[in-house]
Amino acid sequence: MSRARRAGSIAAVAALGLAASACTGPEVNEEFNDTEALAAMEAFLAESIAELEGFPGFQSRSVELDACGYGVDRNEVLEGHDTVHLSYVFPEASWEDPLVREAYPEELAEFWEAQGHEVEIDRDDTGAVSHVSAVREDGIGLYYRVWGQVAIEASLGGGPECVEADEDFTAPEPLGGVQPDHDSVPQGGFDDGG
């Protein structure tokens, strides 16, 4: 192989390597820290459930703060940042209720579209809604999931988008009548599982 051709091949491989590493860097949303992101998720959810007639409340809430992982295998961590995930589960007694399983996802899809959010609807083989998502311009997304259980979840950017970690992380009171023994919230910021 000629020296010029080898240099061209090396440059191409280096460019591919740089492109791959650029694609796997952390996705950071500069608009929020984790406390602010959770508050925005809760406000979006409160606005959404206010549209639901006969709303039965929620059984549980779970807030998770996970490390800001990135890289090809997401094994690198951006210090001082985390991801925020919020999940509310409807009471088990309502999981088969047509209002919760069928009417609410359709109503929320219409409401979110009317608000100008980016909305996607997934249907199962019978045509029933299995998943509805709405993502706002600021990256906050809500996801209504109708699987075995029925839940509404929230995250940033439709996935693991990172925000700055607030050392004084706080969570608002849960929505929908969730009782303290069914409310899972990390205290004082990033929960590293340790």
C-alpha cells in the first residue's frame, strides 16, 4: 500500500472514530437542573390529568435519579449531572377500566396535539392504544403506557438526557392522592445505588 493511500486510510479511520465518539457524548439539557426538570414534569402531568374526567387518582409515584451515562456502552459518567425519570401508576383496580385503558390515551393524545406538542401513538394488533407520547419543545416528555399495568411516565428528551445535579434536590408533593408509603423519591440528589 502506498504511503499516501495508507495516510488516507488512517485519516478515514480517525475521522470515523471521532464521529463515533462525538455521537456517544453525553446529551445535556442546559435548561433545567434535576429539581427543575422534575418540577416541570410534574406540572406537565398535572395539566394533563386535569383534562381527564372521572380520574381515579394514582396508586404510586416513583422518582429516579440515575448517573449521566454516555459512550458506546454508556459506561462513562458525566460527574455533577444525572437523569430524571418519573413514573405514576394507576390503581390496579382501574387497569381494566375502559376509561383508563381506552378513553384516557385517546383524550390525552388529542389534548397534547392541541397544545402543539410532538405526539406519537402506538396501537396493538386490535387497534387499541398501547402507548401515547408527547414531547414538548423544552424536551420534557410524557408517556402514557397501557401494558399489563397502566402508567404515565416522564423523562427528558425521550430518553437518558442529562441535567445538572442539584445538591439540594427536592421533589414536589405527589399528584393524584399517592400516599407516603407508595411514594419513592431519592433524598438529597443523585442516587448511585450505594
